[in-house]
Amino acid sequence: FREAGLLCGLTQHEGGPCGVLAAVQAFVIRQLILDADGDHSAPLTCTREQAGAALVSALATIIWNARVGRLASVVVCRRAELPPLREAADELLKTECNSLDAVLAAVQS
């Protein structure tokens, strides 16, 4: 996508999860267009900050839509990098969210 001038394009490295990235990329583009009141050129002209905000919003939307029941679970690591498995339990924070806004807040934390 970046070769086509799309500044918000996600990059896949070394045979990574292309199906997941494609779905997330579609939600990012959708969010940029929605934020720009339907301007379909928004993904081509967005800033780095707008692309980042669209990514966070897209991830929150995906998590909310994938929930089972009334609550969505968001798990975030308190460290910048995920620690070794033996230490991870103390560094992970799980939040049960009852709305898209709550998911967005949890993802942003």
C-alpha cells in the first residue's frame, strides 16, 4: 500500500499474518474516511498522527465487534515489550469493557 502513496499502510515483515493485516488495514482506511466526513482521499493525505489514531480506533472496533456476549476483553501489557512468558502474568492487565468507548479507552492505555 505504501508504494501506491498510502501513508497509513501497514507493513508485513517476513511472511507475517497477511490476512490479519489486510482486515486491520481495511478498518484503518474506513476510519480515516469516516473521520474525514466521507472524503475518500483521506487515506492518501493523512498525517502520521491521524493514521495512528485511526489504527487505535480500528483495533477497538474490531475487538468490540468480535466480543462474545455483552463484554469485550482487552488485555494490555504494562511494559513496552512483552516480557518472557514466566514474567508476563504480572505485566498483563485485563479490562472487561461494556461499550466501544470503553474498549477504545482500554486500547489507548
